[in-house]
Amino acid sequence: MKINLTENESKIFDILSNVCEFIKEKKKERPTLRIAGGWVRDKLLGLESNDIDVAVDNMMGYDFALLVREYMLNNNLEVSHMARVAANPEKNKNMETATGKVLGQSIDFVNLRGDTPTVIDSTEPNGYSINYGTPTVDASRRDITINALFYNIQTKEVEDFTKMGLHDLKEKIIRTPLPPYETFNDDPLRTLRVVRFASHFGYTIEKNVLEAIKNEEIQNMLSTRTSRSRIGEELNKMLNGNNPLKACEYLYDLNLYKIVFARPPENAVVTIRSALSKAQVKEIQDQIQKKSKDKKKDMSSKSDDQKSKEVKLNADSIVSPTEEKIKHLTTTVENILSTEDTKSDINILTGLKAVRALHKIIENDMYASLIPKSYYPLNKKYTRFLYLASLLLPYKKITFLERRREAIKSAPATVYIIRDALTFSREDIDTISKLHAILPETQNIIKQSNGNEKKDREFYGHHLLNAAAAPIKEKWPLSLILSFVDEICNLKKDIDNEEEMVKIHKKYVSFYEAIKKYNLEDIHHFQPIINGKVACKLLDLKAGPIIGEILKAVISWQLRNPEGTREECEIWLKEDMKDQFSKLPQAKKLKITK
């Protein structure tokens, strides 16, 4: 079977073939090169691919990559530095890889896999053993058959060593080359790769593969032996794939949701899975500080001789201040959570209901009437934010405690999940936590405005400014879509109830019509017309906490007077607001110097 190459691919493969001859001239055994995996699959499906992995049959990928670089430098060809990426058997990364660019194209170089996985071996130079394999063994040790196809650079032919890859590609089947338990035991991350490829291509997962994914031992290995960054990378590709809904459904059906979206661990400061109010967190902090002060007071009242004896008596059981804090914190939190009113059950199925509602909203273009035209259709980045936020709705009210330097503070559970369980970006953390935080206010504002024509530009403007506050800014329309999704999830009836869905939709459309009416669609560009320091000077007040109150008033004036000038706002502030602000408790007058 032939593959149609692009002009650049042909040039690259010709260079790689020449490198093989270059190696032969050095009186070394000439390698056979094969392009492996996704590139071959995509080419056969008529798709373009930039994912070129070169499998070398008789040497390490890095050694071959260095020879590629040497050949290209000798021939004045464009080539980049070749980097080595070591294997990490403890995290189920079993292959050493070299990566670099040839004619501007990123390429990975790797040796063919052997019949046993890479294992830790301190006697080896790299710290792990290397098992060279044959193309047949390599193909059998890959994740799924459609990814086990090779393209031989020298013969220019597709090779199917599993004897199943081409058939499964044609019949749209996802299965493993070896018995699935063996394949997943080699690298449990492959369970998520199965989900990703099945959802992306719309292929059917073989029954025994599904059963192996649910295997308790395999799932335990995925949870404990696989790096969180690799898990996050697979989820990211699912959310950016052709069918994120199907991928999410698989995560639930195959009991993978709790593994992927791992909660804060049990016995640490980042421990708590139940919602804690600010007052409860303050109580914990106060008790920790009180215990610390009492301890210092107790020690100061003792003589030097008593202190010395106490130190000697407790030499074998010294507890560091940090350990003491954690121990006390855990006990305090357990006491708080033992009361019925603070217990909080997490229904993870809310996430499944949410992504199904989101899919329906997007598929039926129901969101188009809730956002500015410039946002339609939603780009992949914004769609991904919405799927991630929807999947994490079960945790929208849940907080945990984390240590920040010496302080112990409450943070949304979504922060831990996105940052530590998925290792996603700071933008993901900020966007999702903000979208969740703004939900109650958004729903309350929409409820207040529904059918109420008395609500003015100031009313809508203040809410939107809060929704568009840093770091979400221009992503504020996503808050309306997610709020719509959340309201559907809160219905006792099924999301397929068209009547209820249309009723909620009309309410949101009415809200957005008011936003358009008051020309607030570009609210994320809004800036106070006067800054805090200037405003304080106009009012003869010292800059400080009062700035927040002054700016709030300035913003209200701007929302009421969209055509108002800076000069007009300054006059209003000096003439109408000076007495009012000077009476506030936080107001401190400037000293007038002669």
C-alpha cells in the first residue's frame, strides 16, 4: 500500500535514507528506518500529520539523531539541535527518545521496542535497561492496532506486522495488538489513549478492551504509576478532539473520571473535600495561632534548667512546627466536618449531565443568542474551557486547604484538580475557578432582571464588570453559557425536557438583549475614567482602602453617563460626592501644608 507524501516529507525521507548510506560508509551496519504510529494512520485516512516518529532498528534513537545532525551539517542543510529525552520506567515512560528538527519539521527518533518493558537497572549507564526489538515485536507492543502500522522509508511501503492494523482501520475498530491486560499493564496510560482515539475517530472499542480498562489493577496502576502530566495531556487532546462529549462519556462509563480528576489527598494540608466557609477557615487559623502562642508563653515561663530537661526528655519525639500545624489542622478540620451542616456530598454525575447539556446547547446553536457575534462560532479554545468547566461542576462549591508560605488558606477544589491532578496552565486554573465563582451571582442577576424593565445600564454593567474581571476579561460570555448549563443541571427533570430548556434559554436571551441594548458587549475594555490617586486628590483624602469605594462610585457614574467626559466626572466627584466620602470611616484627610 502506497502513501502520498508532501514535497517536504519526500525531501526529509530522502535525507534520512542518505544518512543510512552515510552510516554504511562509516563501516557500520546500515539501519532500516520506519515511520511509526499516528503519521501512518492519518496518511492512510487522507489526513495531514506533523507527528513524525522515526523508528531505528539497530541503534538508539539519540545515536541516530546525532548522525543525522552530522550528515546535515556536512552538507550545509538546515538542522536543529538534537535533544535526548530519557526514559522514566517508574512513571511508565518506557522509551528513550531524541527530538529535533529536519528542514523545519519536528521529528522524534526512537529505537524499536523489545519484548519486555524498560526497567530500572543501576548497573546500566543510563540507569535503566534497553531492549532492542524487531518490527514485529515493536508493533505488538504498541497501544492499538491502527497505531502499530509502519511506513518503510527505504521500500516506501506500508507494513502491518500485527496483521490487524489495516483491517481495523477499514472497519473502524479499536483493539490492542496483544491481550489488552498485557498492553495496559505495560503502560496504563494506554487506557486513556484508547478513549481518545475511539472518541476522536468515532471508532468502536472491542469488548474485551473495555473490560480490561475497568480492571481494578489496571486502574490502580493508572492512578499511582502514571505521571499526572501525561494524564493531563491525554485529557487535553480529548477536549480538543472531534467529539469531546463521547470522550467524557467514556471517562464516566469506564470509571476513569475519579482517576483523571483526582481530588486533594486525604492526609495533608490539601486535604479537605467539603465546603468550608471563610469563618470556618478563620477558626482553623485562629486555633493554630493560639496554640503556637500558648506554647511560646508556656516555654517563656520556665527556667533555663527546666527547658533543658524538657528538650532532653523529648529528644526522640521532636515534632517540627510544620508537622505540628498539620497535625493540629487535621484534628480541627475533622471536628468541623463532623457536624451535619458542613458535610457535602459530591455527585460526580453532575459533570456528565453538564457536558451533555453543553453539547446540546452547542449542537443546536442555542448559545449563539447569548454571546456577541464576534464570538460565534466558539473557537476550540473557548469550547475546551466550557467542557472543562462543565466536567468540574461537581466541585463548584468544594474547597480545600493549602499552605501558602506560613499561611493556610482555603482554595477552590478545582484549583487543586487543574493544577496538581491535570498539571494544566495558569490560564486554565484562573478561568475555570472564576467561571465557577461567578455562577451564583450570574444566576441571581438573571433572575432579578427577568421581566423587569426597570433594571438600568448600571445594574447590568456592574455585574458584567465582575464577570469580566481579571483574569477572565474577554472570556466573560462563557459565564452566560456555563450558567445556562448549570441551571439545566439543577433541574430535577432530564436535560431532554425541551420545554424546560427553552424556558431557561428565553430568560438568558432576554438578559443578553439588555446587554446589547445598553451597548455593554465590550465591557472587558472598560476602564475607570479617573484613577484612584487622582480621585483621592480631588476629594482631599489620603490614598488607602477608601480608593475601592471611590472607584466603585466613579464606575457607576460612567455606566449612567456613557457619553460623559473626564472633566464632567471630576466636577461631579468634587461637588456632589466630597461630603459623602469624607464621612466614611476609612476616609483620612490630607494635611494641607502652607
